[in-house]
Amino acid sequence: MAQKSPSVLRMLCRGLIRRCAHCGEPGAFFISWFKTQDRCRGCKLLWQRNTQGFVLGALAINFVLTGRLILS
Ligand SMILES: [Zn+2]
């Protein structure tokens, strides 16, 4: 039986506190604030999708928020 996927809101909240979005394992992907590992320690979810532009959304959001903070 397949495990039910968590809601989008729950996944975002888990990401904000550095937990795995899928299983909620604390510190699952992050070795430190700036270093990640390939798979979750709890559910073995692959972090990198190996597609170009995968981190582009995160970089764009980071760029906009940083620019907004500097200019405000
Ligand atoms: Zn996980």
C-alpha cells in the first residue's frame, strides 16, 4: 500500500524547519546550513532530480526576497 503524500502546506512547513518534506525526518537533507546530502536519511527520497533548472525556482525566490530586503 502506498504511503499518503502530505499536503503542500505541511511540506512547506517541514521545509521551513529543515525537515524532509515527505517524511518529516529532522535534519534529513542538511548536513549544515549550506551543505545538503543526496538522499533523505529517513525515507531515502532523492533530493536532486537531475534535471536542469531544478533549483532555478529556489534561486529566483531567494533573489527576489533578498533584493526586497535590501531595497526596503
Ligand atoms: Zn524523508
